[in-house]
Amino acid sequence: MIKSKQYLFWSLFCILLMLIPFRPAKAGEAKEVRVKNATPDQTTNPVIKLEKPDSMHVLRLGLAASDPGTFDPHFAAMSQDRVVADMIFNGLLRYKPGHAPLIEPDLAESFPGSEIINGKQVWTVKLRKGVMFHRSPVTKPYELTADDVVYSFQKASDPKRSAYAGEYSGMAFKKTDKYTVRIILEKPLSSILFLPKITNYASGFIVSKKAVEVMGDELFRTQPIGTGPFEFGGYISEAKIRLKANEQYFRGRPLLDGVEVLFIPDLGNREHGLMTGELDVIRGSIETGWTKGWKKKGFSVDVHGVGQSMIVYFNMTKKPLDDIRIRKTIAWALDRDKFLSLSAWVSARMCIQLCHHSYCPVVSPKMKYTAKSTGWGYMFCLWEYSAHYCWPWY
């Protein structure tokens, strides 16, 4: 198996904090979100309004989008949706900030362990205590429990309520006590395949059971409630989202008082906002040389990932891939460096290979012998989808 990582190129350009302080965002038109059937005991403030922040420590982030798709993290597929979801919600595990793809515990107090019970694989998750959900228009802040985790994954596994339901096929979710959840798998998975399903990505985000049940899925898509470092503060259509610091965040209050996410599809406008100081961070361009130009202007450039991986799998149940000699031959024949050079992403790089057969630029006697000795001669072909791959050896 050959695995090559292709980093999703997201260039963030930051004004040096020592030189330029944060400025308050401009006031915008308020948009109200009213909750139907909300009773006085459910909320003390059923109307959410955008208000000009009092603090100077508000980060203004310009994204290359005209509008968010959804605030429901289980439907978040676009980059602008995931940026917001990652600040509002948490997963049981998270990709370690600045060190992806390393994973560490988040809402879970430790990595889950697995065992085989009655022929099924069971992963046991112990939750942190004292993690609080944000206030919503219909619920007061309350402590995260196993009920919320089970509810979140049941929602995530429902095709009508999640875009990633297929990730949880053949899984069941059970509460064993207030802070313990068991995830039961029909077919066992290795940790490298299972753990990403409960991280802060795709449908691994944990939502507030109480808030979703009272508001309903439709309203929750416009009023997200999680446990993350920032709370939803309001939204102006096709303009911006305002987030405010979560004073009860279990990792400690954020250093920022808030974040404003502005939707600016035009790159030139984002660049102008950065140059004038109206924006603190923008999503840049993948064009070669663009990052160097902004570094020369004195801006900080952060090129980071992992956004996605490109993986070549061998289906060992099909001929001739059931023969390890054929798999070795293909591994030798694939030029990984060539693949990287063809990538549009400047930050693409090789990740860990699970095989130990490097590309051989010359058809060596060893490679010829390996292919010929399989009985397939000097050429074998694989049909996959509409592509026709052939490996000839002359």
C-alpha cells in the first residue's frame, strides 16, 4: 500500500501582533433569530442580536466564500463551515493544533481502549468532567454528559441528519454511566481507522442534546450550541459571523475576546482589507510565488494542513493484487516524487509509507523477475472505474 499526503493549502496571512493591535469591528445591521414556542423558563434572552463588540481583542478573519453553508457541524463540508465548527464545537479527540495529523484527547479524558465482547469490538470512552455547553436561546449552560455524546453520534449516523452517516455504519452507541460511553462495532477497526471518526472533524463533533431537541434540527443550523472556545454571537447574511469567548471553556478562557468571520469571495478585497488593517487574517492564494510576495511585505505566512490525503489501496481479494509480488512491483513502479510535482498544492508532501518498496526509475532485473515470476508475464493490466492502468516490463 502506498500512502501519500496532500496538504490542503490554506494560507493565512497575519499582521504581526507586535506592530499592529486589534481594532474593533465595524457595526453592522443586526439580524434577529427568534425561537418559536420558547417559554420564559427556557431562556432569559430568546433574541440574538449582533452588537458592536466592546473589546479591542477581536480577531477579524476574511474567508474566500460568499456565505456559510450551515452551522450544523454534521453537515459542515465546505472549508468556511469547518472553520466555524472547529471554534464552536469539540470532538472526543482532536487533531493536535499545529501538529496534525497527531491526535490527542479532547472531551475524552484519555484515549479510548478497545476489547472484544461477545464477538464485537467495543471502544470505551471516559469523558472529562466539568465541561459546559454554551447558553442557547432555549437552554442554560449545562454539563456535558454521556447522553449528549450518544445523541450526537446517533444524529451523526442518521443519513437524514448528517452528511457523514456512512462513517458510522455498523456502529451502536451506549451510555454505561454519566461519564462513560461505549461504541460497539459490528466489524472491528484498527485505531488508525477508528479514532479519526471521533475527532473534531466531519461528524465527530459533539452537539448539545437539549438545545437540538428543543430548537429542532432546522433552527440548530442557524444557532449552533457546543462546548468550544467560542460561542455563537450572531450572523449577518452574506456578511459575517460573530463569535464571543467562552468564559467557561474547559481549557481556559481564550486570549481573544471574540472572532469575526467575514465572507469575502474576492481575493483582491481580502488583500485590501489586510493591507488597510480592516482584517487581521485572510485566506490567501495557492498561486506559486504569492506567499513569497506577502512575506516580503512584512506579513506572517502560515501554510498548514492536513487538509486531505491521497491514498492508493490494493484490493488483495482481486487478482493479480492477491499476489504480494505484484504489489511489490507496483510499489516500485509508482514515482511518488512525480506525483507531488504534478500537485497543484505547493505544500503537498509525502507521508509515512506502509510499504518499504521505493520507486525504482530503472527497470531492474529484480523488477523483471518479480513480474515474470508471478505468471502474468511482462505485462498485467488493472481496470478500475474508467481508468486503464498497465505495467509493462520489457
